[in-house]
Amino acid sequence: DTGVSQDPRHKITKRGQNVTFRCDPISEHNRLYWYRQTLGQGPEFLTYFQNEAQLEKSRLLSDRFSAERPKGSFSTLEIQRTEQGDSAMYLCASSLGQGLDNSPLHFGNGTRLTVT
Amino acid sequence: EDQVTQSPEALRLQEGESSSLNCSYTVSGLRGLFWYRQDPGKGPEFLFTLYSAGEEKEKERLKATLTKKESFLHITAPKPEDSATYLCAVQGVQGAQKLVFGQGTRLTINP
């Protein structure tokens, strides 16, 4: 168990640029989640995959955000035309489960995005 | 809409001074309440899951309890290494796989 891996750890970009983050979940986990966390707040749900299918998206996920998990393994989160309000820690998590079970999420250490 | 409120926002204790953190929640049918620990610059680390009122879980100096409206994280004789932000989250029947987090309690244990 090597844990959830996220890359890069830090990203600084100029407003209007596109950025992409990568998440590698724990290998046997079929569920993958993206959350966003700002300073002094708890994580906010963005989206969730079961295998390669994106099953749930938050209203927070504007059309500038897109997430993929093409082969049910790693995932990418892309933000187009970044805005200063996108500055946050982007957390990826994974779990193993079926149906309505609620096995705990295992989080990566996040990608910190700063938009200047 | 599911909501979680944690109190206090910040807590400073002396080493060995026991205390409790509170997590109040409203949820449309509780499927699980989760406690996580988060160190600066790191992702949340899973501590406990509680499923129903009256349930308790323990791990080292931490004990989590659950009622129908709130959960407590009791910390007994804390050490400086227990300093972290403690996050509470709920999963409701309407939210499918989504966790709703509180804002966290920042705990500092002074030696």
C-alpha cells in the first residue's frame, strides 16, 4: 500500500492559464474522489468516480473544471481559464467499495494551486 | 442540505490536559460519521467511522462517541504529537458517496 499519490505538490499559474493535476489512487481501490480545501476550511466535495464512470459532480464544479479517469486507474483534474478564486488545495482520495457501503476515504497530500 | 459545525475552532491545551472536541450535524439519514486528523501541508488521515447513536470507538488517547445530533472526540492526557486539525464529516443517504466536512478544530498541545 503506497498510499494516494498526487502530482504536482505545488502549482503557481497566471490567471487565465489552464492547469492539470494528476492523482494515482491506492491500486486496488475502485472509487476515486476530488475535493477542494481553502485555508481554515474543511474539504469540499467536487466529484466522484467509480471505476472509469464519473457518477457524481458538485454544483461547485463549474464548466471550467473537468475530471477524467480513463482506465479506472489514475485520474486527472483540469481547470481551464484559471481565476484567483481557484487558489486552493486540491485533494484526491480513494476507497474500495460497492453499492451503498461507506468505507473510509484515504487522502493524498494534495496539490496546492496558487493563481496570480 | 447536510451540514456539519465543529467547535471550538481552535483549542490550546497543556500536555496531559484532557478535553473534548464537538461536531454537531444535520443530515438526511446518517450513513456514517467520520473523524480525520490533518497535519499542516498534508491530506486528512482517517481516524474513526461511527454509524449509529451510542456507538464509541477508541484509538490510543482518542475516543469518539456519537449521538443523534452530535459527535465528540475525547482526547485523554494528550501529547504534543497530538497537535493537528481534527475534521468531522458526515455521509447522508441523499449525498450518495459525498462527505460533508466541518471546518475543523485546530488543536495545539503545549509541552
